Amino acid sequence: GDPNRQMQKIHRIAFWDQRISVIENFYTTDEFHKLIANANVVVSTHRAEGFGYIPAFGLVHGLPVITTDYGGSTDFCTAHTSLPVHATLVPVPDGHSIYQTRGANWADVSPDAVAQKLRWVYDTQQAANKLARTGQSLMRADYSFSAQAERYKTRLTDLGCFPN
């Protein structure tokens, strides 16, 4: 849903700024990865994120990633692999979330801070690409299917659920 008419606002801004393309198509997994792979940078300024597939996919594809320094993506989006943007936790306004949870907080990032990170990527492309390669190496080493399977096996063994 879009209870706050955010898409209406986005369409209005895009109408007046031809640099903005709003894509509302559904993509296959392959099409989606091609879209990301053809980007110059991935920006994921989420308010809360369980894992962070978009920043993870950006790193997998070796792209500079700018993301909120909050939530699950902080496991792999660090100052060594990406460009985390400081977030302030603020109360979720009533009516602004799909699932109402009284007393909940979410992350709020400064648009100016995001713009500074984008400017840094543009101005220092070699350094940004080096950071992206470090993130890509981390994803290949620690987040591959085989690495994940090994973590599961180790944990299950530790719990006595899987024979040595």
C-alpha cells in the first residue's frame, strides 16, 4: 500500500526532473541482476532492513554501495566495504507503517549526507571502485552458498543435531 501517497510525490518530482526514471515493472531475477549490474552505484537508504538484499546484490556485482548504517545490512556494509550513512532513530509516525507498532523507531538519514556520499563516489571513482571490490570479495567469501552451508553445518554440529 501507499497510505501516504509517496509514489504520487515521487512521480511529481520525476515529472519535473528528467534525470529521474521511475521504474515500476516486475523483473525476473536475471533481469533484476542485469539492472543492478548496469548501475554506477547502489543507494539503499532504508528505514529498517532485515538482511539487505539490494545492498548485498550491489556488493556482489562489485558496485559502490551507499546504505543506511542500521539494520541487517550492517553485517556486510561497513566502512571497509561500502559507504554507510549515519542514521538517527526516530519514532515511527502513526499511520506511516503498514504494520502499526506503538513505540517503534526507524532510521532516518540526512539527504545531504547521502548526497555527500554520492559526490564522493563521483569525485573519487578509483577509491570507490576499490571499496566496491573489497565488498565483492567479502560477499564471495562469506555469503556464498557454500559459506552459508558451512555455517549451518557448524551450528547444527555445535547443537548436536548433525553428526561430526
